[in-house]
Amino acid sequence: MTAKTKVNFLKKFLQSGTVGPVVAAIAAGLYPIFFYFSNNYTLVNTWGHLGYFALYFLLVPIVCFTVAHWMAKLNPFRKWGKYVLPFLNIFAFLFLMKVCLYAGLQKKMILGIFVVAGLFTIFLHPHFKKVIVLQLLLAFIGLFTLLPTVIKQINYSRDWLVQSDDVEEVVFKNKPNVYFIQPDGYVNFSELKRGHYGYDNSEFEGFLAQEGFTNYPDFRSNYATTLSSNSATFAMKHHFYNKGTSMSEALNARDLIVSDNAVLRVFRNNGYKTNLISELPYLLLSRPKMGFDYCNYSYNEINYIGTGLRDARDVVEPIEFILNEKSDQPNFFFVEMFNPGHIVNRKADSKGKEIEKAEWFESLDWANEKLTSLLTVIKENDPGALIIISADHGGSVGFDYSREIYKKTQERDLIYSMFSSQLSIHWPDATPNFDGRLKTPVNLYRFVFSYLSEDESYLQNLQEDETFIVIKKGAPRGVYKYIDTLGNIVFKRVN
């Protein structure tokens, strides 16, 4: 369609008769759909999500608009007829955009939307057609914004997941229950003592020492977020944020973590039952195919739109239940906990770096309490277990809000605040001598599998212990190496 044709089409539309309820409803819902899919594609790339959005953003408004338009033709309401569709259109458009931007029920915001829609209806309803044209133009632009994201997904390559050796064929000589406990954003004990933290965590350190845990100082994550870090950990390979194809997370990260990955395949091949136990359904928002044998959430309990970060569940009870089954089959547990986490994401929510720091310390204390309770139960019921406490990233204390991490910095303490992550392991037998080689999560399971198989040949193909970040401000947009294998601060773009 040429520019001249488009102009003629718009002129004819503006000069035509009244706007019907179907057009008004579609105009209100199309752009919010494209907007949400463009900005959250990794969360909604299933047919179920497409059906949900088509139902609630298009079909339901069409029915409501049509019924209201019909009722407006009846005698008692006829004098208000010209206001009905303008009000419904503006209200629906703004309400659906609110849903896309803010999960949950914000009563004051809804009241504000109601007022704005009412004011528009009273004073600007003669310009309703122009609003419809604007909404359809926004939808047209939104569609073209979405298309590159869809094309990236179609062209997604799994080549980076191929291992460089036969590690997936590893055979365990020892098969204890294995617990991979991930306290989100738990900074390493070594970094807690310095930098932007300066925190005395000796009580919890002492508890772990008493329980026979080995702590690994200066351990750090390879990536900056839960999804990007875990997808590399479970794949045992670097994804480099797909070389910049994805500028926030690794593509298909939830599928890689929850559905199928090298770590799950190794445990299944060695006869393990695999269990995903999470305080919150964050990893399940995109409804990935469940690759674990057991999960403490079902998809019927998870909303199609949301953050997955509300109403935490206890993780101790399902673990106790599984252990009390007294099965001869060994278990692998992935236990996802969400304290201490990181400071708030958005600038608008930040209370300033000092208050954010204080609140992070409160969350750390809560994390210590929960971990103490969980570890006590595991040690009492399963004293021969292999227990791994491994955080996914740091707490970003020192920033005003966590999205500041995407702005270039070369300050050592800020960078380590992003990436320093705790690693403590309870080895059921003698602690293996890894000579300080266990530095980052991307190689964690090669060490674990070498220990369980008593075969250190799998340590000959380790990934580089490098740390990467997506930079959006302060340097050309792209993926950069922030920390090298020796722990030095660098700034080198990934080609």
C-alpha cells in the first residue's frame, strides 16, 4: 500500500458514517496486544497465550461494545448513544495498556482511567474517528515492531547447546540425593565483607561451617539475571545473550531451564527423579513444557499475565513429602528461593541507594532464616545428600535501581555487586580438591558430575569463567565481557 493510497483510505474513513462497535473494540485491543507481545515475547510465545489475548483483548470487548451499542439505541438510553462507543473505546484502550504495563489491580489507576475516558467522551467525542485512526496506526507500528522478535524466534539455533565432549553420557558411581538450592541474588560471603556491602554475615557462615559446608570465595555468576544465568548453568555452555539477538535474556530461557537441558538429561540417564520446587512461579510464566518429573505448581494455578513474583509458597513441605515416600530412586531437587533478591528494578520505585541497601539486608536476614530451616530439615532427613547452595547473580546494592546495570561502569565494586554470588556445597564424602577451579556457575555441574562419576576427564572441557553484560547506555548497544577468567574488570564487546 503506497503512502498516497493510505492517505486516501484515511480520508474516506474519516468522511464515512459512524464507527461501528466491532471496529471500535478491535482498535482498542490490537495495539495493547502487539505492545505486550513485543516487550514480553519470551513470556507469551505459546498458542495458549495467543488464545488468551485474543479472547480478553478482542472478543470480550467486541461482545461488550456490541451489547452496549445495541442498548444505546433503546429509548431510555438513546440520548446517551453518541457517547457510548467513545467512552468504551478510550476506557478499554487505557485499561488494557495498564494491564500490559502493571500486573495486578490498581484501583486508583483504574479510577483515573475512568475519569480520563469520561472527560474525553464529554469534550472530544466529535474527534472519535481520529482516535480510532491513531489506535490503528499504533497497532500497525506495533505489528512491525513485533515481527523482528518473531523472526528471531523462528531462526533460533540450538547449535550453542551442543557439548564438546560426551559429558551427557556420564555414569555416576555414587547416587546421593542432589539438592540445587538457589537463593536469588545472594552475594558471596567474600564480597559481603567489602565493597558496597560491608555486612557481618558470620552467624550464617558459622551455621554452614557447623553443618559441613565448603564455601567458595569470590564465586560469581556469568550473567546478570535469573533467566540468563540459569540457562547457561543448566546448559553448561555460554549463550552470550545469543550474541545480542536478545538484549535482556537468553532466547527460550524458561524452556531451557524447565523443559530440557543437559543437566536434566544427565540426571534422568542416571535414574534420578527430577523435582522443581519453587517459592514462586516465575520460571513457569511462559508455560514451558514441564521437563521435571514433579513440580509444586500446576499451570492451572498460574495467570497468563503477571510477574510470577507474588504469594510465595513454602518449599520445605513438598521436599519432606518426597523424602517420606522412602523410594529407592535418587532425587534431584532444583529449589528456587527468592530472597534476598536484588534491589528494585525501576527508577520510579527506587527509594535511593541507601534505603535500597538497608532493605536488601533485611531480605538477606530473611533468606538466612529460610535457608537455615530448609537445610536443617534436609540434613535431618537426608544426611548423605549432596547439597549445593548456588545463587544466580548479585544483589546490585550500590545502584539506585537494578536496571542501572545496563549502563556502562568500570567501578569494580558495582560490577561485583551485580555478579558476586554465593556458592556453598555439602559434599557427602570427602571434599574434592578442585584447586580453586570452581569459579562460575556455567561449569558448576561439570564439577558435580566429575565428583559423582569419579572421573575428572569431564573437567578438560570447561567453559571460560567469564562474565557478560548487556550494555544499553554509555557505550554502543551490545553484549560485553565485564570480568575475565582471572576476575579482572574488562570491557570487551562480544563479536
